Amino acid sequence: MPFPKPYADFVQRFRVPGGFVLLAVFVWLSQPTWRSIGIGMPVCLAGMLIRAWAAGHLAKNEQLAQSGPYGYVRNPLYVGSLLAAAGVVIASRHAGLAAVFAAAILLVYLPVIQLEEEHLRRLFPEFGEYARRVPSLWPRLKPAGAARPFRWPLYRRNQEWKAVSGLLFAVALLVWKAGTRR
């Protein structure tokens, strides 16, 4: 579903400040228990591992990433983020947060993915063929990309520690709230 470019440009600029708004809503609404945290955290961990794997294969604007998780899905960083967010929502024990995160995905991240893929089409002539072979968000069962090793320098250059830090902060808030529940 194509989004109008002005809207997609706006939400791309808004997504970081919007993340702080989502964090405030999350802190306010979450009602975690130790059990919900125990169920949600493995889902978060799976998402963060996918993000880390993707970051070690991504040389932004230099080479079209097709190895590692990019052989299964075109947007593994977003798939990882979606899983991590799902884990946080599970841990938070609040159905309203599921709706808030779903709206953010539909109204913010899908237009951002559209813009990023348009950028990749302009930058890499082979992107069209790659997009025909590899789905955007729902992974294929067998990789379609080249086999290349994970590279730690790419992981560090992509500053994946920022996503890990954000998740650790969210988890700390959940643990704090679970510990203060009576």
C-alpha cells in the first residue's frame, strides 16, 4: 500500500521523537508481573538477535545487503524491532499498548520502509530483482541471498548498541514496575 511521499517524509522525521512519546505511554500504561516479563523477554531477545545479525551484514549505502538475514527478508532490522516490541507488549500486560504499537507499525514504520526501499531502488540497480526474490517483512524459509559471514565492524558501525540500550531501559522500567506492584 503506497503512502503519499509528504506523509512518509513526515513520519520518517517524526519516528525518533515519536519513540519518546511511545515510551511515555508505555511507562504509564504497563502493568507487568514477573510472569509476563518472563514470557515477553525471550521474544524481545529473539528480536534483538535478529537485529544484531542484520547489523553485521549491512553496509549502508555501500552495498545492497543480501546475505545473512537479508537472504530471508528485506527488512530484518524492522522484523527484529517488531519482535522486540511484541515482547515488550507481552511483558507490559496491557492490551492498549498492543494497539498503540500496532498503530505505530502501520502508520510510521510501513511508510518509512517504503521510503527506504525507494532509496535502495535508486542506489542499487539490482534491488528490483532482489525485491522480487525476497519478501519485505514475512521471511522466506530458504535464503535467497549470497552466503557471507557476519562482520563485527559493520555491527559496530551500525551502532546497534543504541537499540540494545533502548530495550534495556524498557526492561528496567518493566522490572521496576513489577517490583512496585502490590
